[in-house]
Amino acid sequence: MILLGLTGSIGMGKSTTAKLFAQECVPTYDADAAVHALYSPGGAAVSPIAAAFEGVVQGGRVNREALSARVLHDPEALQRLEAIVHPLARAAQAKFLEEAEANGAAIAVMDVPLLFETGGDQLVDAVIVVSAPLAVQSARVLGRPGMTPLKFEQILARQLPDSEKRARADFVINTGLGLEDARRQVRAVLASIANPA
């Protein structure tokens, strides 16, 4: 099974691109959705996060905004959180890969926002970076509820610059030209992998 890592900075259209791969019948792992499940009632991260960060678990689920506020300016707290979440997320990822392989998938996609930052690029066969012009990225991100220019800057500061991601990518999908153009690019990537030159 060929494993593709899909990544891109905030607001680049990575989640939409992941859906395009899924629509092409490629098993697609969504790291954000996996973490969301860990934070939901009954999720494996709820109890350890409640113990480590008092007051961020409400109604049996992790309040992501409260948790984000707690770790945003505290690198030590962020490391504590990552020590809880990363092993659980890796276990969910391993389960996904086992199931994809058992189902005979030829290709699987790992949608991981911080693929380069966490060294995940070393674990995949090829990396796809989703990108868009800065003006498009800014408009998408600043249009999100609760987003501010400062918060946007802080998120970008934790991510590798888009230019570096593109330089390290095996494939780049530009989402600045609309959904159908992105779908064409996804199909071209899959065709290239299925029929290498």
C-alpha cells in the first residue's frame, strides 16, 4: 500500500482536498477528526486532559477553546498536552492503516496538518502539500468564527512556512483556482502514482 501524507498550512484547503481524495475512493485518515473524537465524550484523551488541565473538560468533553487558551502562550503546557494526545492519535492512525491494508487499498492518504513539524513526512511514501495564494489563505482564515489577525499569526508561527512545505513536497495542489481545478489535480496525482514514469 502506498502511503501519501497530505498537509498544508491553515486555510490552504487541506480538508477539502482530503475529501476529494476520499471521493476518489482512497481511504483517507483525518488527524483533526481523530483528535476531535479523542476530545469527545468517552474519548480516550478526556480523563488525562482533565487531570492535567483543570477546568478544560466540561460536560464530559474537552472544551477546545479553553484548552487552546491554556496552552497557546505556555510551551511547557503544550508539551504536556502533546505527551497525552500524540500517543493516542498514533494508535488511531495505526488502526486506520491496518484496516485500509486489510481491505486491500492500493493507496491511503494521511491528512496531517503538522506532518513536517512532527516528522510524519518520514513515515510516508510521498508528501502532497496543499497551497493557495496568501490573499486566498488570509480571506479563508479570517472569515472563520472567532479568528483574529493575531491568532492567525500565532498559528502560522507554529507551522513551517508554506514556501518551505512546497519545496519539500513531492506534489503540490493549488486550491486557489476552485474546487473542480483541485479535483483535476487530485486525479493527476493519483494517476501519477498509479503509473509512475
